[in-house]
Amino acid sequence: MTDRQEQHSGSTSMQEAEPRARSLSRLVALAVCLALAFAGFVALGTWQLYRLQWKLALIERVNQRVHAAPVPAPGPADWSRINAQADEYRHVRVAGTFLYPLTTRVQASTEYGGGYWLLTPLRMADDSIVLVNRGFVPSGASDQVRDDPGSATGNLRGPGQSESVVTGLVRMSEPGGAFLHHNDPAANRWYSRDVQAIAAARGLSRVAPYFVDADAKAPAAGKSGGAPDYPISGLTVISFHNSHLVYALTWYALALMVAGAGLWIAREERRLRQ
């Protein structure tokens, strides 16, 4: 073999070795990326399983609260500690005088169709106030709403008014409004049960930071024919979005796909090298 042939052979060997070295570096980089993706997907799936356990525990706690015997509603001393996780849907009892002329109508949609909630302030013995969602009234049924007889006078503490005892579920304030609709206190248009905004619009002070969804009431005496007794209370919908298991399975499936891709690449590389 001449010097030129040996030189050409050496150059060819170097050219063959150089792509193999680059291929190995790319394989290492690809393996690292696949390993990171696999670990990330597994971590996300595991996190969703923890979230699933948390959500199931929350649902169990809420069910216990809803079906528990009513307890006194949190008073002013406890208002600063009220939060959704610890207090929402707690079954409570409040007693006081309804301020019917200050009732706020909040647009709503229920199984009975479109209409509004009636949020009426309840003044308690210590002069603190809790907004009570007395129930739902369909559009056009305003003349069928039953209020306290003393409310017709327009007085906040009319002589015909008596103390009311209400049991229901604690609900958190809904500030701002609803989807695509903002509360307009100046025009008295309400799309969400925003406790603070309603209290300010009605000139109320010492108002609890929550409202109470009243329990379903017994039919009025003499009521027949199955006609609704307005407002219709006890319509609280307790629903929790719980797709954590689906999310977990999705992340784990992606992790398996990454692992499968890595095994396929490794097998193909081994076959090519052989």
C-alpha cells in the first residue's frame, strides 16, 4: 500500500470515527432528555394522586358538615378566621330580625329556570348582621314571595316583625360578579352574592364576611296542590370538580410513552451497531 493509500485509509477511518463520536454524544443528550421527561411526568402523576386524596378528604369533610346538626354561626370574634376550607358548607343556626326592605335580588339560574336569589340581612341580638339567602324566586313570581307581615310597613324593625331562626349552610362571599357580568351596585344589578359590596350598597355595618344558604323549609300551612312556596330554599348545589385521577393517568401514560420511545431508540441503536 502506498503512502497515499495509507493516508487515504487513515483519513477514512477518522471520518468514520468522527460521526460515531458525534452520534454517541447525541445519544447521551437524548437519553438525558428522555430521563428528565420521564421523571417529570411521573412526578406530575404522583402529585395528582396526592391532590386526589386531598380532594376526597375535602368532600368527606364537607359531607359531614352538611349533614351535621346545626351549630351557632361564627360571630364577630371569629370572622377574621373564616375561610372556605375550614368553614364553607358548615351547617349553622342564626336568629334575629329580618330587614326585609333591604333585600337584594341576585340573578340566578336553577332547576326551576331563570330568576334570582333573595339575600336579606338578618340583624342579630348583638346588632351584627348576617346575609341570608332565603331562596330562589323565578322571574315573574315576585308577587308570590312570602315576607314577614311587618315588612309591608317599610320599617327595619316593624312592630309586626318577630325573631326568625334560620338554619342553613355557610357560604363564602362571591366578589365581583359572574362570568361576563359585573355587579353594578349603582343600578342595583347583581350577578353574584358579593357580601361586602351588598353591605356597602345597603349601608350596613358589622356584616359577617359570609352568607347563609337557608335550608329547605316546610310547606306553609294550608298549602296544597304541590305549588312552590316562594322563595324556594334548600337549593344549594354542592359539587367539586374532581378530575385528578384522569390527570394522574394521563401523566403516567406520557411517562410510559417516553420510556417506550427510549427503549425503541436503544434497540434500534444496538441493531445498527451490530
